[in-house]
Amino acid sequence: MVSNTRFSKSNSSLVRRRSALLTSTALVAVALYTFTVPQSIAQTWDGDTDNDFSLNTNWSGDVLPGAADTATINDNGANPPIVGADQTIDVLTLTGGDLTINAATILTATTSADISGGTLSGDGSLMTGIFTQSGGVVDVVTTISGSADISGGTFNNLTGGSVTGGLTNTAIVNANGGTIDGAIANNAGGVFNVG
């Protein structure tokens, strides 16, 4: 009997240790799942409700792009987007349609703003790491912050507009009273009109 009692005691001790190990493993798994960094998503403008950039029902899947996301505007739908309140996204991609940034408003595209079509305009500011234009029209009335690389389309730096971070041009830049703070490179094929 003594040997059976010993076996029972050591068996129950083993069961308790195994149970504790499983519980701690489950807690670690839950913690890792809880603290996983959310994945970036790409949201496309559909303008289903109105022209408010910050309204979720104007975006694909009714999900507003956030600070880690890409916002793509390739068509206005029924309502061209207007940024009327400060917004932060990771990447702005404008391939068609119109995007307006209202006065005293900042659209922050932390990594980049890529313009290949459509029109970007307004009295507000676009803050970005890298501004790239390969097509479309950009009418800068206030500020574009970030290095600007213009390789297509027309870039109009209008009266009161400013570009900080320098500018590289191989397309058409019309500097009509605005300022460019930083190095300017007008490369082969670039037209830089001042006036």
C-alpha cells in the first residue's frame, strides 16, 4: 500500500505541475494575441454618403483609414472627398478624382503621398515624409511638408503656397508667388516656370 500511496502523491503532483504549465502557456498566448500590432489596411474612397473624408461610410467596407493605413482615391464617386478636420494616415494615393484639403486643416500622410492622377487642391496643409507626383494636377495654396519629387503632371505652387523639404522636377512646376524651402533640382525634361 505504501507504494500505491507514493505513486498517487507523485501522480497528483505531476498533474498539478502540468495544469500550471498549461495555464501559464494559455496566458502567454492570450497576451501575445492581445498585443499584436494591427496590420495596415488599404481603404478606397467610394463617397457613398457625402464628401466628408473623415466619415467611415465614405470608404470601402465602411472603414475609415487610420494612422497605419493607405487611403486611395481613384474616383470621386458621387462625392469628391474634402478633408475638413485634421486626419492622419500612413500613405495617400491619388490616382483619379479630386481631393480638397480645407483651410486650417492638416492631412498627415506619415510615410508618403503619391499623386499619379486627379487633382489635389485646397487651402489646407499636406504633411508627409515623401511627396511624389507622377501625374495629375497639384494646386498648392498653403503647405506641402516633405521632399517633393515631381515627375509628371502639373504642380502649381500658388501665391501663399509653400513647399518645405526641397523639390526635384522632371515635369512642369509653376511657381506663381509661393515659396520652396530647400534644394531645387530641375532635371532634364523639367519645366520650371516662375512668375
